[in-house]
Amino acid sequence: MILLDGKKVSNEIKDEITIEVANMKERGEKVPHLAAVLVGNDGASLTYVGSKVRSCKKIGFESTLIHLPSETTEEELLKKVHELNADADIDGYIVQLPLPKHIDEEKVLMAVDPDKDVDGFHPANFGKMALDMETFISATPFGIMELLKRYKVDTQGKHAVVIGRSHIVGRPISILLSQKGEAANCTVTLAHSRTKNIKELTLQADIIVSALGVPEFLKADMVKEGAVIIDVGITRVSDETKAKGYYITGDVDFESVSKKASFITPVPGGVGPMTIAMLLKNTLLARERNSNSK
């Protein structure tokens, strides 16, 4: 069994970007600038955005955190989005989700300039991704594809079962795996909460991507020998025996499934770190595109 070490690979990617940014500085060019908009004080969002800002600083990007109060109106947030669209110094930006309930997330995401949408959530970018055109790919599926490539996992003609149909992970990764190219060319089955025979499907799978959000859902008796397991889930489970009062786990029962898998991602330390690395890669791509369009 080989561990698909997302922490190690994400550090390699950050090192590669750091060198590119240093070369930009040496040539007197503008370095990439990533902005993040955070509305309110959701704990997980604060942690995640903080991690992105620290990563930017480490690799030499400029970064701006726009932290708005939770009572910010939809109109005020849209105004901020339009300001970022018009700001030539900002190469890419993200609007951290979830937003407060009084704000229409879809309306806000639709207002983001697709050329600055480094999260890859805008329908224009999702559509280009589905058509295999150059675009910003949503960071988590982008990270999964990069892990498969860097570990040279054989995906050609394999049966991949994706569990979960979210627009952020399940649906895009099912499309990417089915396309032509490296770490792709799979026959893909997309399963979800209403699929009646998930175990039957997973037992046939050469590759399983689980993005369901159900702790330790995938058990060893659902996996065939030698399967490749990508665990996108991350859940905090209460446990009074732990010092913090909880433990972090994924969708996969790692202890039992790892004994049968050929490759597997750990949780934490698998897909998670790759998400931030690929967001940075998208920002670098946005900077390069901006430079080429001038």
C-alpha cells in the first residue's frame, strides 16, 4: 500500500511556485495577488482563509483578506465583488463559503469575474472544464488529479466510482476522470445518497473517490483488493477519550481499507493540503493570463 501524501506533494507544488515567483521578482514583474472575502466569523472558514493567507506569504504572493461583518447585506457584498472585478492589481479572488443565510450564494458567485474566479466555481469555468478547455479547475478535484499524476497511478481504462455529486467535488472529478489524458481515461460511475447498490458498485471499482461527508462510510468489505482510494471527506467526530474531545476522520475506514488498497489518501494530510496548493496554482495561472492579455 502506498500513501498518497497530499502534504508532501502540496509542499513540492508550493516550492515550484516559490521559484516561479522569485523569477518574476527578478525580472521586475508584478507578483500574483490573491484576495479572499470572508463574511462573518465561521470557525472553519476563519481557519481555512487564514491558512490561505499564510501560504501566500510563504511563497511570495501578495494577499488581501477582506473580512466583512456577518450582518453585511447582499448588496454590500455584491458591491465588494464588483470592486474586486475592477481592481487590476488583484489577479484572482475567492468568496469563502458558506455565506450567511440572508445572502444568495448563487447570485454572488455569478457576479465574480470568471477570469478572476480561482475557485473555479463560476458556470463559465465549470462549462469550460466539462468541455476540456483551458480554465480554472475547482481546487479540490484539481488537487486529486495532480496527486494521481505525481504518484503515476494507472487510471487508463479503469472503472472509477465517485461517491457524492456536489458541484464542488463529486461532479467535476467524475468529468475530469472520464476525459482523455494523463490520470484520466476512466469509465466513471457517479453514485450518491439515493444510489441503491453502492456496495455492489464499489466492489467493482478500480478507483474510488468518496466525497460523501459520512464518517468512515467506506468499509473494507466494500472494496476490492488493490483498489485506489481517494478520501475527500473530513469530519470532526466527538470523542471524550481524546484530549481535544474529538478526532478528525474521513469517509473511509482507513485502518481496515488501507490493508486492501494499492494507494490511499490519509485524513488529514491527503486531499486537504492539495486544495490550497491548487488554489495557489490557479492564482499563478490567473497572473500569467493577465500578463498575456496586456
